[in-house]
Amino acid sequence: MWTSTPRAATNKVIRRLTTLCHGAMGMPAQVIDCGRIAAQVKAELKDRVLKLHMSGNAPGLAVVLVGDDPASKVYVNMKAKECRELGINSKQQNLPATITEDELLRNLDYLQADPKVHGLLVQMPLPDHISETKVMERIDPDKDVDGFNPINVGRMLMGAPGMLPCTPHGIQQLLVRSGNTPEGKHVVIVGRSNIVGKPMAAILVQKAAGANATVTVCHSATKDLASLTRQADVLIAAMGRPQFIKADMVNEGAVVVDVGMNRVEDAKSEKGYRLVGDADFEAVSRKAKAITPVPGGVGLMTRAMLMVNTVRAAEVAVEKAQARRR
Ligand code: NDP
């Protein structure tokens, strides 16, 4: 007997069959089109950026790079490119790896005193003699477009408005916009870093639309990891271990989000290496319902959400300036 409209019920049956077929018949998973979703997120910003320009408040992002780590340089350049494409002003400051912690902190104070700098971020990782915590604490919460300042972390935990960290926020957007809402699902996160695993859990556990998940967080001390990952409706791998997640660790029909960005040697590649994720893509995609690729996956969303935070930071600065004038 139909309990809802015939079309809705038919769609439900088709969805269920499709999910079952993915594992049982070895159908390849849907590769989530992260490029399309990131482009959609950025397209939604265009009017807001235009409005800021028209009011004489062109949004501005300052990025600080300490040292000359090649991967960090690539990330910083990609962020600047995104800014150019959206009409966001960006400035990059390259500092030597020998800079002292105190000099770096004073430099951040100087940068964020500039009203044209709405967003400020320091590319991680930092040299060992500089405390990342002190750096995160020093950035003004209103300009903290990485969402790492403890004030923003606290707001995120409480579900209050604030800057959300770009990678986990981008993953939430990916899930929702690809039709794989985490609501009511069991999400298993492998990794508990302050920039991915922990904030991912904090975002998805909220009693809010696009969240409302039951979340399990795993790490290197987790016993029998596979028994937990196999329970996941949504598995988020953020370990930094190349191709660690194998097909037998994934539930049939699961959605797999691969955050990992690992360089592995590859003599056939011009660069001598290639990028792989934390999941064994070929094998896992024969079992999963949907999966994100690496490269061209979560990283695109991280940068799109950085643009969202920068635009928001500029809007907040304008709103606060208007409130002061009233
Ligand atoms: P971290 O090294 O800070 O954290 C890794 C986490 O994985 C830790 O919590 C660690 O556990 C856990 N872990 C490592 N090995 C195992 C294992 N064998 N079993 C279970 N858990 C394990 O990494 P990040 O969170 O900074 O980054 C993770 C990956 O995501 C990296 O490849 C990074 O390059 C990538 N990344 C990609 C981004 C993007 O935009 N695409 C953005 C940020 C990161 P423990 O805490 O016990 O040590």
C-alpha cells in the first residue's frame, strides 16, 4: 500500500535499490562534483562582493606565509587566484622561517590594524619555534577567516554565529548540496585534528538543518577502526595516510568524503609524485554510493569557503562601522 504519493514512494524505492546495487553489483560510486559545487558557492558571492565594492568597501584578505614550504606556497598562490577571480583584494606577506614568534605576532597586529584587511590568515604549518596556538589566539575573531581563534571555536561548539573553519564547513556544504544530507545519519570521522576532525564533529552534531548527525570520531588510539568505519552512512577520512581506507572498511552504499592530500612517489609523473587521498579510491568507489575525488575534491571547497568567510568578514566590518556611526 502507498503511504505517500505514488511518485514519492516510487522515488524512495528507486533510491533504496540504487543504494543496494552500488555495493552488490559493483556499480561505481557517484563521484561528487566538487568543482561544480565550489563554483556554485562562489557564484552566490558575486552580488555581495559587488555591493561591497559599490559602497567603497572592497573585501580584502591578507595571507602570511612563514618559510618556504613548497606545498604551503602552492596553497597560498591558489588562495590569491581565487581572490582575483572574485574581485577580492589580496595581499601576501612572505616572512623568513627565522622570524621570531614575537616578531610574527607584532606583524599580525600591524596587518589587522589596517581597515582594508577584512580577513587575515597565517598559512600552517609554522616552524617549530612558533606556537600555532598563540598565532590563532592573536588574530581578531572578526578577521579570523580560518575560524581557528578560540572565540570562533567556542561559538562553533555552541552553534552560535561566527567564522566556521573552511574545510569542515566546506564538507558540510558538499554533503548538503550533493543531496547527501548528514541529517539523521551516522557520520564516522577518522582524524581528530583541530582543523578538520574536531570541528567537523562540532558542526555536524549541531541541532540544525544540514547537521543533526550522530557522530563518531576515531583516531590513532581507536581500537578496531574498521568495525566503526563500516557502521558509517557517511565516512570522512582526514588522517593524512595515503589510501589507508580500503573497501572492506566501508559500508555498502556509504558516502565517502576523502579529505587526505598525500604526495606519493610516482616516477611516471613529471613532478616525481602524485596526490592521493586517504581512501583507496578505485576499490572504495566500487562499494560506496558516492565519493569525493583527490585531487579536485574537498580542497576546492576549502578555498570556496575561505572566500565566503572573507566576504562575510568585510560585511561584518561594514555593519560594525555603521553601528558605531549611529
Ligand atoms: P593531522 O596529522 O593533524 O591529523 C591526523 C589525524 O588522523 C589525527 O587525529 C590522527 O590521530 C589520525 N590518524 C592518523 N593515523 C591514523 C590511523 N592509522 N588510524 C586512525 N587515525 C589515524 O592531519 P590534518 O587533520 O591536518 O589533515 C588530515 C589530512 O587532510 C592530510 O592529508 C591533510 O593534508 C589533509 N587536509 C586537506 C585539506 C583540504 O582542503 N583538502 C585541508 C586540511 C587538511 P591522533 O590524533 O591519535 O594522532
